[in-house]
Amino acid sequence: MIKKHLLLFVFVSFFCPAFAQKIQSPQEFLGYKLGEHFTPHYRIAEYFRYVASVSKNVKLQQFGTTNEGRPLLAMFIASDENIGRLEEIRHNNLKLAGIESGGGSTAMPVVTWLSYNVHGNEPASSEASMWTLFDMVDPANAATKAWLKNMVVVIDPCLNPDGRDRYVNFYNSVVGAAPDPSPTSREHVEPWPGGRVNHFYFDLNRDWAWQQQKETQARVGLYNQWLPQVHVDYHEQGYNAPYYFAPAAEPYHKDITQWQRQFQITIGKNNAKYFDQNGWMYFTKYEFDLLYPSYGDTYPLYNGSIGMTYEQGGISAGLAVVTRSGDTLTLVQRVAHHHSTSLSTLEIAALNTQKLLDEYKKFFDNSRANPPGDYKTYVIKNDNNNKINALAKMLGRNGIQYGFGLANKTVTGFNYVTQKTEQYNVGANDLVVNAYQPKAVLLHVLLEPKTFIPDSNTYDITAWSLPYAYGLKAYGLKESFKPASTEWSVAAPKPLVNTHAYAYVSAWQSVNDVKFLAALLKKKIKVRYAEKPFEAGGRQFTAGSLIVTRAGNDLADFDQVVTQTAASLNQEITPISTGFVDKGSDIGSDAVRYIHQPKIALIAGDGINSEAMGEVWHLFEAQIGYPATLIRYQDLSRTKLGEFDVVICPDGRYEDFPSEKLQNWIRDGGKLIAVDNAVSLLVDKKGFLIKHKEEKKEDKDKEKDKDKTVKLYGDRDRLALSESIPGAIYKLNLDNTHPLGFGLPDYYYSLKLNDDIYDLFSGDDGWNVGTIKKDGYVSGFVGAESKKKINNGLLLGVQPMGRGSVVYMVDDPLFRSFWENGKLLFSNAVFMVGQ
Ligand SMILES: [Zn+2]
């Protein structure tokens, strides 16, 4: 009997592959219908792994891990014919783009990539990802099988697993046996910081181009190895809104092609067909524009793809919530909508594979033969190897080709700093980027000095030009020049061995220099800084340069510790053999000051802008490697503040600010660094000198007159624009003799995120370190009223108070961590000011 059964089993499994291929649906696998519960990330990963183990049409790739150790996954789905040649298809894409040589063929499969759940508390899409996957691999599904004939599908089930689990764990821990749809019930109110952001509270849908976060680096790394033809980024918005899909709203960046616009409409109409059939509400062409380059729709668009954002109404909705119109919105519905647009997008892509590939090829042919923009070559002056290195790395991560130096040294180009056309002698180690390359569009978007913006409402910052962000001098050239070399001739600094120096000197101009200081301080090495420029050992050093003297560092292996720390960070240091300097103040003089190792408290918790706080946290922990203690503002009253030297208050809404305790601590020698709204909360507070700039009387009168003019209700969005500044670049005059300005030139490009501006300090009361004069505007959209306001005032100030000080930073210098030059400015506030 036993034998007979065994025989039957062998027979069935051998002759009926359909039986062997029976694949469990998400419902069968999870034990509940999708949308009935929130699925934790590990269970989603288990379902993907399960499908990978039973379907012959998929390949699962773990391409990274999150900060909290969760896997980042991409599932590649293809037909029987294509699954074995994924590498060939991938290389073909890169050949079509011209990134690899060999031409490439348009008679190959299209690649469509679906990215789910980038914002952790927009969780419906990860649930839908399992359903989409099942439909694509279900052997009984003839429709999807047909689509796979000419298409490879990539599913990333969750771009932000840490954020998703933060939300899902919260929700699952507070929901009762049945969900409570009442909007005020606590299951619809997420605690701080919420699940939207990743571990370091970064918005991963603002990080595609900058790649400051681990998750983005891994994902965009993989993305650039594939460069798909279609990409969808799945989101949720407020739960009262209906579904949003392409075509996107204006403004579009002008480099987005007619074809890309056109196909957004084609896809949108296909989505609409299914929504119409089901009677579901939706909208298009509103709110979600295509400008800022670090989104999951624009980044793909600037890389030759049809990039789109889809938004289901659903943030904070839990399993069920009553909406404004009195309907109950459920997770089951939200999942169904995302599933519908997933399939509809795959369907329409599959029906247009030839056109998609032809146009994709055309996009890159055009990029290489006829790059957009006025400038065909960009030259970025190498004033500092570390800074050039940081920029080169960033370009490299985006697949932008660059080199160094030019054969003909004298060129004429647009000077980003003076905004004039000038002659320039190109140095051998200047960074040179030729526009004729596959990534010409992305290059242009990231480097053009002024973003072209039609006068319409936009969702995000409108200026990001990299030379300003990195604080590097740059020239835009109308002629095309190829760099002289793909390698730069700057040798890595030679590690010093067997030195016996009086002191070691390091520059203070880049994040790497800050890292070096942090590493020394952590090793309890005493470090000083030069208050004024000086010359020693045949070299010139600017104010702020770090000096590590043998004096005071009584270690047997002093030279080794300093030189090895430098070598481990690739940091160049100069040994000097005497304290008697060639020019300037001697090492033992008053002008060389001791850097007290600061103990830092960073304020977090309810009311604090979590992203702003996360930028500081990430700077200390992941970028420069220096300890900071995170304290909730409400716990400050029971904190021994005397243990800290620096308190950092990021942007936020603080209650009872500054507390008396905090003020006393400052007077006793503490240093408060206030950023953004924390600055405005100090206005009119006793002892704090910061004051809103008084508007001139005639301006006020005009304002009053204007208020009396009759406005049209229908114009209200447009009128609001005149007082808006979504994010623009301003040039500040910087007092770089003040420690807050060390290592920077006498100007600083600031990303202005609001129209706040303050009165200059008078007399000896405070230091006006960063000020704006009449023509500070550089780039980006600024409403007419705001433009008038941002003039003649203070944006960076330092006020001595008792034995302590207050640093005022009106605009967040660490915004999204991509404003590289802001990191030095912020480090000045932390390590240099008040020492
Ligand atoms: Zn979102």
C-alpha cells in the first residue's frame, strides 16, 4: 500500500507541473484577507521568500539592509524565456542608454519597476505588493502571463521597512478586537516621530538624488544598474482625499520630454478605466508636480523613465476610519485601489513595450548628442580636495561621468559666484563635467545655476544647484570640452611615519576635517584652533585650522595616535617643528585657542520637527562620529543641564521656551544653538536680542491699502504664492573672522526655507555673522512679497550671554543633509563658537 501511494505521488509531481506550481495567495499564506490586518515587514519578506521558493518565474534579491537591520528586497519577475537572462536584459538597458558600449536592442523586454511604501505610515501599498506579486506568478493567470512575454517586472515591497514597522507596531498595539473608525480615537493619532521617516527620521522620498541614507544608497545603486522604462512610487495621502495618479500637476521641469508627459496621460487613462468601472473617486493633474529631483517620480523621469507617484487617501486611517463625507474608508479598500493601479500600469506598459523602448533609446541618444541647458561643460574649482571628493562621490553614485582638468587651460564661462561671464584658468585637479553623456538630463537638473520655474504652486524646494550646496566655485561653459583625465592627480595624503613634531596642523574647511577633530576629541587628544590665518612649515593656514600640539598631550605614542587617526580618515596633516610661525601669531599665543571637548544635548520629542532633529542626529552619529545625547524637551526640567556644554534646539514648536532653567544654564556658560522656528520663539524673550525686522512705515501703509483691494475667491491659491518661499538660494555676507564663519569664504549660500529675517544686532551686543544685503537672491521661487521682505537683515548671529552664548540659525543648514557646506557651518556652531 505504501509503495502504491509513493508511486502515485511521484507520478503526479512529475507529470503535472501545475500541481507542483500551485502557489499560495497572500491570504492562504498569511491566514487572513489582505487589508484585514496590518502585516509586519518580516511577514511580507516571508511571503516574498516563499514565492521565490515555489515559482520558477522569479528571482529575489536582497540588495541591502536598513539602519535597524531589516532586509531590503527586490523581486524580479519574468517569463520562462526571460527569467534565465535577466543579466542580459539589464545590460541591454545600460547599452540602450549608452552607459555600456554595444548599442543595445529595442527588441528586448521592457522593465517596469513598482516601489511600494516609501513612507512607512502609508502602509497600504506594501499589502498590495503581495497581491500584485501573486497575480504576476499565479500559473492560472493568463493575462499576466501574456504581459510577461515582453516585460520584466520588479517589485520592491517596501522601501522603508523601519518606518513601516514603527507604524504597524504602533497600530497593532493600540487597536481593539474591532477597529474604531472614529477619527479622534487614539489609533488614528500616531505618537512622535511617526512612521513616515526612516530610522534617522529622513524622508526617503526626498533623498533619491542626494542618497544621504543607507536605504537610498542601496536602492538607487540597484536602480541605476537597471534603469527601468517605467517606475511607480506608491504613497498615501490624507484619508479624505480620493486616489491620485498620473498625469502629474504643473510645474514640470522643462527637461521632461513630450513623450514622458504623453505616456503619463496614457497610463492615467488606463488607471481611470478601472476606477470608472468600480465607481471609485480619483483625481489627476493636481498638487503633485514634477520639479524637485529627489523624488521617486522625478528621479526616474530625469533618468529616462516614465516616473510616477500614486497616492491613495489613507494616512492615519488604520483599518477603518470615517471620512469627512461620512463614508467609512477601510484598509481593504485602500489595498484594492493600489492593487488596481499596479495591474493597470503593468497592463498598459505591456501593451506599449516597443514604443517605450524606442522612446527610452531616444531619450538617451538625445542626452548624448544634444544635452539640455546652456552649458556644455561645467568646471568646478578645486579649492579643497575633501570637498571636491565629496561632490565627485555624489555625482558617481548618480552615474554622472566626470573627470579632471582641461587640455586648453583658459576658458570663458558663467561664474556661479559673480553671476558674470569671465575667463578662468582651469587647474589640473578641477572637476570637469562634460554635458554630452547618458545622464545629461540629471546632470543639467542638478547643476543648472537657476531652476526654470513657471509661476505656479509647487510642492517643494525650487533650488538645489550643487555648486552652491557644496560651497564650490563653478563655471558653466557654452563649449564642449572633455576632461583631460578621468583620474585626478591628487595623491591620497601619505601617512606620516616616524615623525616627531612640535605640532600637527589640519585644515578646517570640510566635513572630513570635522570628522578628524571628532576622532581626536574622542581619543581625548587636546586640540586647538587658530583664530587667525597663519603660515608655518612653508604652508598657509586659514582661521579655524586645527592645531594639535605635543604640549598638553602627554602620551608616549602621541605622534602615532595623531598620524594614524589622520591616515584612517585619509586626512592630510602638516607636521611643524616649531611654535615660532613664519607669519601670524605663534602657536603659544592667545590667538591659538583650546577646543574644550563639548558634551552635547540634542532636543527631541513631541513638538520637535523630527526631520530637522534627525538631520543633526545623523550628522553626529553617521557622518562625523561624535556623541550627542538625545533628550526630550519635556524632560529637560529634570535633566542635569550642567553636564552639557551645548544644547541644540532644532526646528520645532516648543512650549515654555526657553525655560528659566535653560536661560540660567546659558548664563552659567552653556551654548544654545537655536535653528529655524526655535529662533523665532526667542524673539521678545528676556535677555535675547533677536528681533523681527521692522517693516518700513510706507511698506506697512501699502500693505494696508492692498488689503482693501477686492480679491477674487478663485485667485486665492495664486495670491498665497506672493508670500511663499518653498526653498530658494540666497547669498549671505559672512563674517569669516568669527568662529561661526571659519573655513568658509566671506560669503555663504543659504537655502532659504522661510521668509524670516531679523534686525541686525547693534553695538557690542551680538555678532552679525551672516547677513543679507539688497541683492542676496540667487535662485528659486520666492513670492513677490517675501522677496521684498528678505533684505538687509540678519540670518546667522551669535549673542554672548553671561558666560555663555546663543547661536541663531534662521535657516536649517542641514536641510535633508544634502547642503554639504551647511555641515561645516553647523560644526562651527558646535565646536568653534564660544571656545
Ligand atoms: Zn508619501
